[in-house]
Amino acid sequence: MRISRFRSAGCEGTLFQTEGLEFLKGLDTESASLVFLDPPFNLGKSYSGRTTLSDRKPEREYRDWISSVLRESVRVLKPGGTLYLYHLPIWAMRLGAVLEFSLDFRHWIAISMKNGFVRGRRLYPAHYSLLMFSKGPPGVFRVPKWPLSECRHCGEFLKDYGGYLPLVEVGGVNLSDFWEDLSPVRHRSRKNRKANELPAVLFRRVFEISGHEGGLYVDPFAGSGTGVLTAVRLGMKFAACDLLKGNFDLICRRVKALRSSLRGAQ
């Protein structure tokens, strides 16, 4: 296990390179204000060209493993804290039933996919699922306002708001549970690693809804670290983990760069 600690003003947290479940087992009970889970989807992807690491397990083994991750995540979540799980719809359905035993269901957020490839004898799965659960009534819950969508050609609003237009035109509309303007960061010019990344705006929305200054953000599958950076910008502490050395090193570099920029802005 490798550990990197950050203990400066405005940037406080710990980053681990280890397996996500083992990382969670080492955290204090009821310590986290916000837990974000973006686990491997068990689709057989290779995450390192130099190792045999992949996410292809027998379904029962994968279900047991991810269920253990959920149980540990529930344990570390403090009362009033919020947990988000990002996964495919079929697994969101299965795992939501596991979480419902211990947490309160808040939302199923549908995040639109942009492609429409043929998928055998099934309808094309047109969204990822972002499940939101809380441990009791959420201590922090905000409803962000969102600007009205406009046609990029003529500038007209894409929806008819009728008599409500004078109200929403100034203040915006409430963010809904269908996010059709997001997609994974795939183009090499806009991502920080070879693998795809979740877009920064997804994390900004999650933190705008549920984050709060001084709380602890927990991320056992931190990837490129965008969630960690968003937590630092909000003034949250963090405990994060990734199994791969490349991701661990990348997150360290990104956090150090952000820490330097925050110092320079003071």
C-alpha cells in the first residue's frame, strides 16, 4: 500500500494506492459526509497493460464483492451523510435493493449516453445511473438552479415554459433527475489519462447538491481524481483510493498542482 498525505491549509486529505474494499475497511465508522462510488463495471476491461488486472469476475463473485463495498460504505457514512453510486442500470437496480436495507433512497439520476450502437436483442441502454441515498434525512440537500437550454443555431429556448417563463428566465429551472448534457470524457485532448473519465460537471453538481465545507469526502475508486479536486475546491477533507499506480500518481500530481494554485491565489 502507498499513502500520500496532504495537510496544508485548504487542502487536507489522504490518498491511498490499494484495493477499494480494503481501503474502506480502514476508515472510521460514521466519518464521511459524502461517499461517491464509481466501481469497475465488470465488463472485462483491462486497466493496466503491464498486469492482468481486469474487471471480469463471475457474476456471483462480482455481486458479493460490490455488496461488500456497499456495506462498508454505509458503515463509514455518518448520519445525515449522502452516498452516490454510479453504475449501469441493471446493476443500479440490483445494488439499490442492497442499499435500501440501510439507507434512505433519494433519487435515481439518469445520465444520458451519446451513442446509439446496436446491442443484440435488447433496447439500447441510453443512460448511466447515478443513485443517491442518505443515512436518514440528509444533513445537506440543495436543489441547484440550471439555465434554460437554448438552440445553438437560433438562440430560442428549446422548451415552452408558458406563463412561467418570466420566473425561470431570470432564476433558471430546478435541476432535474435527467442529465442529458453529460457524457464521459473520451477525447485525448480533454482527459488526464488513457481511460475515459467522468466529466467535471457531474462532480460539481454532486457537490453542489450534497457537499459542505469541512466535511469528509470518501472515494474508493478515484480514477483520475476529479472528485477529489472538486472536494478540495469546496473546502472538504478527503480520503480517496485507487488500485492503479498510474492513477495514484496522477491524482497526487493534480492535487499538488491545485494546492499550489490555491496558495498563489491567497
